[in-house]
Amino acid sequence: MKQNSFPYSYWTKTFGVVIIIASFISFFSKYYENRIFDLNQLAVGFSWGFVIIFFSREKMDDELIQSLKFQALTWAIIVSFSFTNVYNLLFLNWRFQRAHDITLSISAFQFFALMLIIATARFYYLKRQVTLNEEE
């Protein structure tokens, strides 16, 4: 019996998209009501939505798909961690003063959302490249 490493079925991708759309609607409604950009609220919705999308099975789920997802996730972790560190250093802490002992950083949800967006985009890019190579 073959065990699948992805916990969600294919149709749950739709549920992930609904969560992302709902987080957009919530983000903009909060902005129009209170004039507040709550990026953490948006990042939480993106994180949940992209977790469901990325860890859902594909129609054709085999070892190649699992390998592509692993490659995409590995690449996304490195890229998003590097981007987060550079962003924190250059934009949030460029006037760092030791007297205040305050270090600013993006939230874990923002990092996680960025990582999953990159991983999902990278996976579909790699999948498309494999498809194009098979057609030739």
C-alpha cells in the first residue's frame, strides 16, 4: 500500500484559495474601516491558504511531484530566510541604537507566508518545466 506524504486531497486547493481571498477581503475591509494596514492578519490568511494549497495532492501524484515539492520548499526556505534577514537589516534596523535595545523584525507569519508563496510558485514553475520537457 502506497502512503502519500501530502495530507490534503486535491479538491482542498479550492479551500486554500477561498482562505486567501477571504484574508484579502478582511485586510481591505479593516483598512477602509480603521485606516490600518494589518499585515499580520493578511500573512495569517496567506499562511493557512498556502499551507493547504502547497501540501495538497496533485491529480497525478508520484515520486516526481514529491521531489519537485521538496526541491521547491528547500529553495524557498533559503530564499525567504535570506530575504528576511536582508530586509530586517536594511529597512527595519538601519538606524539601530544599542541604547534602546529594540530590534525590529518581520513576524513569523509574514516569513512563513513569504516562504509558502515562493515554494508554491517555484513548484508550479518546476512542474511546468518538466511538462515542457516531456512534450519535446
